[in-house]
Amino acid sequence: MEIKISSLSVTECGPLKDVKIDFNDSEKGIPQSVTVLGGANGTGKTTTLELIFSLFDLFKLPPKIKFDPSDPM
């Protein structure tokens, strides 16, 4: 099973107040195969990843990778 996320809209979740993140390739209009989240500390990178992985749990979808935000790596 392959899942591609085209966008994520978030309202009032941690540092993300009213955000829409578009994961589509701007030229092709389809979800990109790789997306890099970058930004200063406290801007919502981890919150974004936690929201995406929560969707897997909500819909009982098996993610291809395991993510534990509490793991210090």
C-alpha cells in the first residue's frame, strides 16, 4: 500500500496556529516523493510529523517506518 499526502491543514496545534502545508510538486501538481521539513526550534517540525503519524494510527494504516518522537536518537 502506498500513501501520498498532498497537503496538511492545521488549526491551533502546538506552535502551528493556522497552517496549510502543501506537499505537492509545484510544477507537476502531484505529491512529492521526498519532503524536507526545516526551520528554527519551536516552529512545528516535530508537531507536523506527530500529526502525520497520528493519522496512520487513526486510520489503522501501517507506516513503512517507525517514528517515536520521544526517542532522543
